[in-house]
Amino acid sequence: MKADSERSASSFGGLDGKVAVVTGAASGIGESIARALAKAGAAVAIADRNWAGANAIADEIAEAGGKALAVMMDVTDEDAVNSAIDRVAATFGAIDILVSNAGIQIVSPIDQYAFADWKKIQAIYVDGAFLTTKAALKYMYQGDRGGAVIYIGSVYSHEASPLKSAYATASHGVLGFARAVAKEGAMHNVRAHVVCPGFVRTPLLDKQIPELAKASGLSDERVVKEMMLCDTVDGVFTTLDDIARTVLFLSSFSSAALTGQSVLVSHGWHMQ
Ligand code: NAD
């Protein structure tokens, strides 16, 4: 067994030799996480249903001297998930880190929420988390190699918002699933966490502002101030870098001292 000092020295190390898969990595938070993991030395799979976007990010990482592979993946499609994960493992030799990040948002009051949209949200977040995790655990469990599974949840993994019932439900579900992965994965050295961002300026958020404005009858400025940042300690958006650094920390922390946790990165919005 390693001495405590030896173990703690390696707990915060770089990610040289590690292999990461980031879903939804062709844009926004996932892209930023993928770039940060590659910079820390990991070989990174850019997994997205946006094939052109995934390729562009993978090319840019490779041009900057990193290791990256674009893989086509719709996280709701079991065969697509399994073949993409198998391809990453065949190319890079393992799967050590999975970041389940792919997502969409559909806002509407519950009494008008289309059932098809409800199912779309559950499929991406809940089924997507399950399918990608199951496929990655096959490799993490081999010889109890272990690894880290990080889910990008939300402050809405802990509370709710008007107009986002499907998303709050799915985000709460992901929290429960992450805790189950932490409990079952422990004997195979797998850790699991949920990172819960506050509002981050990405294409997904920029699309939401006018939609919320329309649904609530407020101006875009009032939506930002009164619906998005009102419960933060300082009225400031969370950044892409804030989330990427948190994922990096949780991915490189190598013992089960830290597992099954949910980390809110939200400028104090929803303290727990
Ligand atoms: P984004 O729209 O910039 O990126 C989302 C990515 O997911 C896109 O590249 C898209 O192609 C991909 N994607 C969507 N559906 C997919 C599917 N079925 N299979 C594979 N890829 C798919 O969004 P973002 O803001 O970066 O959001 C990333 C994650 O962070 C989401 O899960 C979102 O709910 C969560 N989040 C975002 C915010 C925010 O304020 N932006 C806050 C909290 C949580």
C-alpha cells in the first residue's frame, strides 16, 4: 500500500497517459472541459452529435500539440454510444474519465409542456448518463483500473425553476444516478461526481434568454438580472473556465476520499 504522503503527492497530478471522453464537447462547457483535459495531458475524445463541430475541436487540440479524437455520438442511442466508446478505447487503450455533459434546454409551463419534449430532455440527460456510463464502466472495471465519471448537472439538480420542469426532473435524476455509480463503482476504484454550474454564457444559454423573456413577459435584461443571477452573491455569471477547472480537479483527485459529491459552481447560488 502507498504511504499517505506518496498518495497525496499523486492526488493532484496532471493527466498524462489518461484517456477522457467528453460528451457534448463540440460547444460551450463540454468544449472548454475537453480543451482543459487535453492541456493537462489526457487524450480526449470529443463526443458529439455535431460531427463537423467535434472534428473542428479535435483538430484544434491536435494542432496545439494535444491528443484528441472526434467521435460521432448521440447519447440517447445505445448502439452509437457503445460503438463510440469502444472506438475511443481501441484508439487510446482505455477509458479513465467520462464527462457526461451533452444537453439541451426546452422551456415551457408544465400545462403546455409537449410530452415529446419532456421525453427528449429525459432521454438526453437520464438515458444519456446511463448509456455512456455503462459503456465506459466496461473499461474502467477491467482489472479494477478505475476512473472518474463526472456529470454536468445544474443548480437545478438541487432546486427547481418555473418553465424548466423537465430539466429540473432530469437534473435531480442525474444526481441520484451519480450517487449510485459512486457506491457501485467504489469496489472497482471508480469515483463519480456531479458538477452543478450556475448560469454560464454558452449558445444554450444565449438561446434561452429570449425564450424566457417571451414566456415570462420580461425584457432580456430583466431575465438575466431577476431570473438568472438574482440569487448569486455578486450578480456574476459562472465562466467556462470555472467549470473546466472544477472538472479537472475532480478528475485528477485519485482516491475515494472524494466521491459521490455534488459541487455547485454558482457564485453562491444555492448553498448546501
Ligand atoms: P451548448 O449548447 O453550448 O452545448 C451542448 C452540446 O451538446 C452541443 O455541442 C450539442 O451538439 C451537444 N448535444 C446535444 N444533444 C446531444 C446528444 N443527444 N448527443 C450528443 N451531443 C448532444 O450547451 P452548454 O451550455 O455548454 O451545456 C452543456 C451542459 O451544461 C448541458 O448539460 C447543460 O444542461 C449544462 N448546464 C449549462 C448551463 C449554462 O448556463 N450554460 C448551466 C448549468 C448546466
